[in-house]
Amino acid sequence: MATHSMHVMEPHRKITKSTVIFLHGRGSTGDDFAEEVFEGTNIVNNPLFDYTNWLFPTAPTTRSEQSNIELTEWFDLASTSNPHNQPGRQVGGLTRAVNRILLPIDEEIQQGIPASNIILGGMSQGYLTA
């Protein structure tokens, strides 16, 4: 397991009052997902987000047992068509992913961001993890 990078977009104002954490889908990265989220929008220049920190963590690179290739994924899937296949492995991997995502949440709280001002979301496998 290698990658633990994070794409960060800091607020326009030097004060952070809220944080959005978005998790990418399987096989993507935080950098790529950030680019997709902001492509064609002016959301970061919207005054509503002047005090918002945007975090896009990258999942670790692992060898997927399902497809037998290395890719970024929050947890390994035994089967995309049958989510109940090997639930122990999937639950264990999901638990590790959740614990990994709790780190940036805790860091934001330690920086003074109220937990109620932290939004966690995602796309595809990132959505499942969130």
C-alpha cells in the first residue's frame, strides 16, 4: 500500500470555517477527481465557499483480488455484481478505509473546524466509503 496523497484547495480567505472532503472512485486519484469536480464550474470562486477548505484524498494503491491489477481503491471488492460475496474481506477493507478517512477529519477538527461544518462525500466507491 503506497499512496496517501491529498489534493488540497485552500479557501480564498485565509480563514477556514468549513471543509469539504470528497473521495474518488475506484481507480482514480484525489488530483483527478478534484479536476473533474471543478471542471467547467466556478464553484471555488463562489462567495459561499470563500472560507471552505476542499480536500481530495487519494486511496492507497493495492492489488485488486477481483481484477488482479494494481489500482487505487478504498477497499478491495470481491465482486461488483455480488456485494455479499466474501463480506468479511470487504467489511475489513471498508473499516480500514473509514479509519484512514477519519484522520483528515480529526485534523480539521484540531484546526478549529466544527464537526458540523465538515462535509464528507464521494463518487462511486468513494461514496460507499463516505
